[in-house]
Amino acid sequence: MTTSRPEKHTSGPRTGGAPATAPSPGSARTLAEELRGRPDDSLAGLLRARPDLLNPVPGDLTQLATRAGTRASVVRALERLDRFTLQVAEALAVAPDPCPYATLDALMGGDAPEDPRIAAELPRAVAALRDQALVWGGEDRLRLVRTVRELLAPSPAHPSPTGLGPSVAEATAGMSPGRVQQIIAAAGLPATHDPVTAVAALTELFEDRARMSELLDTAPAEATAVLGRLVWGPPYGTVTAEPAAHLRWLLDRGLLLSAGPGSVLLPREVALHLRAGRAHRYPEPVAPELAPVTEHSPRVVDATAAGQAFTALTTVEDLLKGWETGGPLVLRAGGLSVRDLKRTAAALDTTEQAAAFWTELAYAAGLLASDGEVDERYAPTPAYDDWLLLPAEQRWTRLATAWLASTRTAGPVGGRDAKARTLAALGPDLDRAPAPEVRHRVLALLATLPAGGSVTPETLLRRLHWERPPRGTVTGGQAGAAQAAAPGTRPPTAAAPGPQPHVSHDDLRSRLALWTLTEAEMLGVTNRGALTDHGRALLGTEAGGGAETTPAPWRPAGEAELGAAATRAAARLAPLLPEPLDHVLLQADLTAVAPGPLRRPLAQTLGVLADIESKGGATVYRFTPGSVRRALDAGRTATDLKSFLTEHSRTPVPQPLSYLIDDVARRHGHLRVGAASSYVRCDDEAVLAEILADRRSAPLRPRRLAPTVLAAQVAPDALLDGLRAMGYAPAAESAEGDVVVTRADAHRTPPRTAPAPVPEGPPVPDPTLLGAAVRAIRAGDMASTAERRPTAAPAQASGGLPRTTSADTLATVQAAVLTGAAVWIGYVNAEGAASQRVIAPVRVEGGFVTAYDHTADEIRTYPLHRITGVAELVDDSV
């Protein structure tokens, strides 16, 4: 067809004529021939980009090409393309098959002056499709793999992602010859002898820009408006049984074709003319820029984030400390109940969503697990005790690396699963396989900014959507339900005037990215939206180091990489963390102020002696009779407590606090409780008489056994609680009459490992595996394609394996040992798997043949009874 863009080429994209057919059934073999011509590093790149092709390792290149064309593998590969590469694939799906590069260039750029960005990026996109075995053929005959075309090409029922519909030939496939002749006559074309040439003539008219413009100049204004509503898709509309005059004008000339009762469609050739030759409304050859950048002081960002990192450590400690004496029960279906999550949030003075994050973080780091008892509860693991002994910076890197690598996500907590069940924290349904990759990518994009720089979440999401378009994204046409308007028909939806500024948050990867930004701030990896210096070290990047436009396939870091990154991050974080203090400031109002983080022994003892009243930059502890009694129950004396406070306070011990300690200590242990069921012993008979006379003691059922002894019919711990509720301060007594030191026993689970991440598909293979796989595929391909000499009995088994008698097999192999020649064998292993191999026999004895296996590239021994047949190779074929 004639085009108005002669500077590119003189022939535009032809999409009419015969229907665009899929490649022939032999396309896999043709793709295999192209793969056969690739170097080893190119094959390794294909297997790295599409690791699902490696499971199991293909026997040869034909198997590899066939597997690369399966629907599941193709869908996974398309989902990992960037937006522009996907747009190029979509353009190829509506182009003729095969498609010259110049035609593809015209579909991407249209008739407007050539966009230098498209010209620069189109070769990269085509190369990416070719590298992933989605496109094959030379520059003059580009072909999509058949499955790719089936997924992206338009059909009479579903438009292309570009918004284009079927071609004229496809839309008129079931139309009567008489109706076709009526259309070409109304369009001003001469009659033909058969419908095939009539359709070809109509297609040629629609593809000729000059003749098409003349035809549309005669169209009613209402008809032009209808075409404008359908041009960017969807290309389908509805009409009544009696269409309006302007719709009848379009239908008569084939500018709208029938798609079924009451339905019409806009042919692809007409839409391309109205689009000025462009397949996509908004081609996006370049990734959206991360701008505007908000600048912050790097020192302020790092220092503030370090404070938040220390807060994260204390929060996790407080969580696990509260659960070590009586953790919450595990739900029958697994996870934490809503009530226990609320209690945890209240204890940590945070929101329920944040509490879910801290519990999931501790679980992912292996510090928290269920104990596996009959009444199953959550409790710290033995690894928690080891974690407490580490320096603060190493404890933080343990949490941060666990967060980066974990597939557990706290974001869905409180939501509903597919069966409308509430998702519980620590439950079994919180694994999201893409989470580690999304976290790394979000932080890697932040690492490309200058130190202290940040961008809005919307900007980040636009970049991520370009790199990995969400499923179901319409990359070219206008989404909506545009319909042909006419009196009595449903009104159309007008096309949007330009790209929509809003970024969808509905897809999983977008939600994961937003959760990542929030969690990174809570953990101290970022601050004010900017990546910190220790965060960069954790990723192994430098400030403003840049991120590739199309990132390489992500793979989890190995233990050595994680260890090195954690060491670097800890070294950069350590100078920023606050130094633990060894003192507090005692106040006259029975409080103590810790002006910063306290050393662990001081914090632990003070936590028993006083209750935490408030947290923040400074922690306020309050002394109460109950807290002092708690310290006395733990085995401390009044003298010990006063000495401890005097040693660790920068201010004198206030007189009210000294009086409080003495008063509680004087009454502590005045009463003794033992087991009788239980008893109360006291030297002061008047106190016992007071207890007996008090109506509140009735539930304890006390009775006097001696002037100084009362017996009760409840357990000793219940008696202790009852007397304390009455205002007394009893102490527990052992069988020997000594005061029992009551400490809450710290409960630990049996040794537990951290939960293993749930992978998203096959992992990216390492270089060693890639090299071995490429060698195996090459060797298998050599075995399957090696030229063989004809034999007297050429019968072969299914799958191409040779069939020879046992005597012929033995004779041929023995002859090969004498001549040093290589032979082609069919072999069935112990599992019943058949394969073809090229071997060079070295020795035959005892029913076994020892040979150099070209397929495995090593010396192997094969039982003769497992060799199905053998054939000699043509000279110099190996």
C-alpha cells in the first residue's frame, strides 16, 4: 500500500489479504535450527531468562524449542517483558507473518516524524524477544512463536491488546459472496469473479492512504465520529436492527463489518489508517524517569533511620519478652487470633498492622515459632537467646536480611482469601512469592537516586509498571466499552484524551511495592522515602550508582553474598546507633527517666523493679508497690534495691522511693504461705484474726489450726493472689520454711529453623548449572543430528531410537573399539527414560561397554542389554 512516510519505506504494513496464519507445525523445528546457530552464551542467556525450560534439562535443541513454545512457559516469559518490548510483540501479532523489520518500525512509529527514542529502542526490544526465543527469523522475516501470536493476536471475539480488531479477511470469512460484492460495489470497486479477490481488493483500498482519505472525505460527519470512538478500541460496537443512515453508510462500504447479530467491528486496516499507521496509541520506548527528586540531608536521613533501626530492635525484644512467659495460643487453622493481635498491638503501643509486621518479622528471622505442645502456643526460639547476645548492629542486619529474603508478608493480614476467610498474622496463607524480588527492585530503584533523594510512591509504581506491566494491562488501545452510536443504541464511551495520571494499586506487585516502602521505613532501611547508607550496603549498591533500564532476571543471594552484605551494613550502621547508657535519673514523683537506651542488665533489672509508663526518646519508669513487690519476689532485698538505685542513678534516691521500698519490704514475707492444701503462717495472731474476720476471705475458706497458723482449701498460688487482693503482702514458703523466690520461667520452643521462602517458579540457575546444561543440550543435539550410515535393517523405535539385534549391536561396538570410531546408540536407563547418544567405545567386556560419551563429555559404562540399537556415523560427522 502507499504510505505518507517515504523516508522510512515505501510499503506500509499489510494486514489484509489472506488471514494472518500461525507458523506451520514445523515452527518448533525451525526455531530449533535458529537456536542451533546461537553461541553457547546466547543459549545460557535464554535459560537464565526462562529457567522453567531447564526442568528437566532438554535432551536436544528440538526439545528446547518445543518447550519454549508451550503456553505456560510463553505466558511466564511475556509477564517478564518490559512495557515497550511487550508493545513490540503486540505489534508483531497484528503484523503480517512473517513481518519485515521496516513494517514493524512503521507500526511502532506511524506516519509522524520518526521518534528517535523508538528508533533507538526498537532494535533492543526485538533482540530481547529473540534472546528469549519469542521471535525468530531474519530481519526481513520476523516471526512470532505460534503460541505468542495466539495469545496476542486479535480474534473475532477478543481484540488485540493494542485495541485493534480482526483484519478484513478474517472478519469476512463467513460472509456470503453476494454481500461481499455489494460492499466492494458501494466502495467504488469493480466487481470480481470470486470472494477471495473481492476481499483482496477491499483490503488494498483500505491500505491505500490516498484512496482511503478520498473515501472518508465523502463520509457523513456522524459516521466519522463513530469511527473516532472505535479507533483506539475496543473495536466492537452494537447497532439496532434498523441502523441510522450514517451507520448504514459505514456498513455498506465495509468500514464497519458485521461481527454477529446486532454487533459490528472496525476492521484492522481501517483502524490503522485512522491511527496514522500506529499500532499503539502511546508507545513507551523509554522507562519513566524517577523524577522529581526531593533532596534531604544524607546525614539526617542516616541518623534518623538509625534511631528507627534501634526502635525496631527494642520493639522485637519487647514482643518476644512478653511472649516468653505466656505466649498466645495458635489457632486451629494456624496463626494469631484477632484478639491476641489487638493485645499485642496494645502492648507494643502501635497499630494492629504494625504489630502484624513485627510478629511476621520475628517469625521470618527464626526468633519466634510455635512450641508444638498440646495447647500450642507461640514462644521465642532458642535462636532468640543467641540473637540477644549479638551487638545491636548485627541484630539489626539479622532482621533486615530476613525481611529482604522472606516471602512472608504482613500486608494482607486482616483481609480475606479466595474463600472469604480472614487472613491471620503468622497464618499459613501469607506467603507471596514475588515479595523478595519486589523488595529488592524497589530499594534498587531508590539506590539510583542521589544520597538523601526520594521520589513519590506513584513515581516508583510507574517505573515498576513499565518494567513489569501488570497482568491484563492494555498497553496500546483505549480501555473501555466504546460502541457505535446511533439513535436507539447504547451510547459510546469516549476515548481518553491522553495517558491517565493515576497508577493502579490493585495488582499484587503494586501492593507489595507499597508495603515495601512502609516496612522499610519501620525497619530503618529508609527514612523520608530515601535509602540510607547502611541500606545501600545491604543491597551492595552505591549512591546514585544507577539501575539498568531492563533489570536482569533476579535470583536470591547466596549465603556468602548475604553475609558480606550484612557485614558491610553493620559496619556502616554501628557508628550511628546510640550508645547504651548505664544510668537513669530518679525523680521525686516515684519515676525514673532513662535519657536513652539502657544497657541490657540495667534494663532487665529496672523492668522488674518498675513499670514502663511511656516510651520515646526517653523512657519513663514508674515505681509502685506492686512493682517493688515483684522485685522482692524475684529474690531481691530492700538493701539490694537501694544499692542498685544508688549505683545507677545520677540523682540521689528520693525519700519517697526509699520509704516505698522499706514499707513494701517490711510487710513482704510477714505472712508465709505453704501447702496444706495451703496454709498461712504469721507470728502476729491479730493479723490472722483480721483475715478470718474479713468477708473477702470467704472464697479462700480459711480456718485456724494454731494461734499462728491458718489453713485454706485453695492452692498456694490462689491463696497468694487472694491475700494480695485483700491488701496484704504474703511471701511463698518452701517445704523447708524458706522464702520461695518466684520468677516467671522463660518459655522456649524446641529448636526451629526460619521459614523457607516460597519461590515464584523455578529459581534462576547459577553459572555452573547453566554451563553444564548448555553442554548437555549441545551434546544431545549432536547425537540426534549426527549423520548415520545406512544399515541393512534400518527399523527404528518410536522417538528415533535405532533398533538392531543383540548380535549386530555387539559386533558394531567391538568393531568401533578396534577402529576408534564413534557410533550412535539408543539407550534406555534404569528409570525407563530413552535417549540418543554418541559414544566412542574403548572396551567391551562382561556385558558392558566402556566408552567416551560425547553427550555427557565423560567416560561412562553402559550395559549392553540396555542399548536398543547402534548405527555407525558418517566419517567426520563428530
